[in-house]
Amino acid sequence: MSQQVRGVIARAKGAPVEIATITVPDPGPGEAVVKVQACGVCHTDLHYREGGINDDFPFLLGHEAAGIVEAVGAGVTEVVPGDFVILNWRAVCGQCRACKRGRSQYCFATHNAKQKMTLEDGTELSPALGIGAFAEKTLVAAGQCTKVDEAASPAAAGLLGCGVMAGIGAAINTGNVGRGDSVAVIGCGGVGNAAVVGSRLAGAAKIIAVDIDDEKLATARELGATHTVNSRSTDPIEAVRGLTGGFGADVVIEAVGRPETYEQAFYARDLAGTVVLVGVPTPEMRIDLPLLDVFGRGGALKSSWYGDCLPARDFPMLIDLYQQGRLDLDAFVTETIALEDVEKAFERMHHGDVLRSVVMF
């Protein structure tokens, strides 16, 4: 039988979110119902509320989550009821041309649950990133559930479902940061600071954090940055070059998603260095770079979507590092809140004084 639970929805563009009763159907073939234990408040949820993703209102928000599998549908072999899982929004198909070439992180046919969750009156909901985890329970594709060590803190583990994985993966998977490399990270919010952590895990010798906020820079240093640059008062390109013998960093990770900061990243890298764009731009943004500079500087200009991660590979590995005390996921949990406090958490985002607010159930 279907179940009714409480969830946070965005009913119209720019309107404050609200608590509503959500109908969650029994899982069908290839689906799972997950009892959510924790869900981070991510900027992407705010983008949904503001109509920045699409206009398929109403949205069931929340996607950066961990919980317990409650029930599975026919044919599900990935997980069983009782498994502790992190939810991911890239359930790979295994059949597309990317998957068949062994590059499942670029899967062109990722999928979500086929059934719809609804409001009490039958209105179909659009779950954020196919997850919709600002709810006591949610319906997802079974491939969106990645089993990890049940001893891990749900508040910390759930953050691998989006922002922290995006930043760590931007450094390790996309940027291929290696031992002894120099890395600059521009933008030190949750994703940028996760890129700092990823660079440290990869063995970077020099990690330069760049931001306009001294508090964020202080956090970056606590998480592993060796140097910090406040770009409000200092030219970040010259600062990064000055800290790397005049050459620029081997890898520059842009975690803001703006043309001006991307240009800074482009010129702050060494010749044949790598720029990784993990910050999310808006549709109207454009960049204007001399094509001769693109040619003459060589190297690679990459974008990183979800940190080029494979959840089945990366989530358990990172949880193991967390359990060993080698990855401080708890440092990203600024506060834990109730479901009713999501709108307040969005307001705190504008002040920039949180890495993550996490809803606990």
C-alpha cells in the first residue's frame, strides 16, 4: 500500500517552501522506498525553488541524503530492506555507449523511479534530482541507492550524495591531482572546501584556497589548505603565481561558476596545467578568452559533473576513509535542523556562514 509522509515542497517560483503531505507509492520493478535519516540543504535545492533548473513545479526538494532501505520492487538486486544507503542522482544504465566503453561516470542514460510521488489531491511531484529527500520517506530507482557501512553518521554520510562528492571528485577524478602537485581552489563554500580535502587526500604538496570571505578561508586552512588568498583585496592570479615560483598551479579548481572566476582559474594555472569547472553557471553566462591563449597555454579545460564519480566505487571508499579518521566529513556539518527549518537554512546560505545545514529525521 502507498504511504503518506511529510515532505518539503516548492509550489511556485520564488515562493517560500512549505510542509505538505506526500503520497509515496509501493516500489515497482527496479525501485526502492528509503526511510530518510538525514538530508543536506544544498544550493541546488534553492535553484529548484527559484526556477533555475526548470519549471516543473511543484518540486519535492532534497537530494543529498542517507537512510535505510524499507522496501524494494521486483528485480532489485543492488540492495535489500535494512541496508544503510547513500542516495545518488546518477544511477547508471550499464548499456549506453559510455557504460559499454567502461566510462560509466559519463553514463548518458541515468534513470530515476518511474512512478511519481504525489500530493494528497493527486498532483504529481517533481523530485529534486530524481530523489526528493526532504521527506520522511522517498521513492527512488534502486540504482540510486549505494550501500555503505551502517556505522557511519547519516548526517555526514549523506553529504557524499552531492556537494562533498562533487568537490572531492573534482580534485581526484576530474583534475587527477597527484602527489606533489600544486592546486588552487577558487571559491571555498562546501564544494570548494571539499576540493581542498580531495587535493589533500591525493597528496598535493601545495593547496591554495581563494575566496573573498576570511571565515571560509579559515575553514579551508583547517581542512588542509596550505595557503589562503583573499581575492577581494589581492589579485588571485598574481598571488597563485607568486606561491608557485611564478608559474601557476598544476591544477586550478573553479568552484564558483562565474565567468570572471573562470578567467582567473584559466590564467592562474601553469602551462599545460588543468582547469576544472565544478561551480555551476547560469544559462546566460558566457566567457571570452583569446583563442590563441587557449591554444598556446596547452593543458586541459575540464568540467566536472558530480565529481565524475561512480557511487558504487567512490561512496564506500570515502566512507571507509571517514571511519578511519582520514576524511573529516563531520567538519562539513555546520548545523542539524528540523524539516520545518529548510526555508531558514536557505536564508543562511545567502549569508555564507554555513557549509551545510542538515535536516535530521
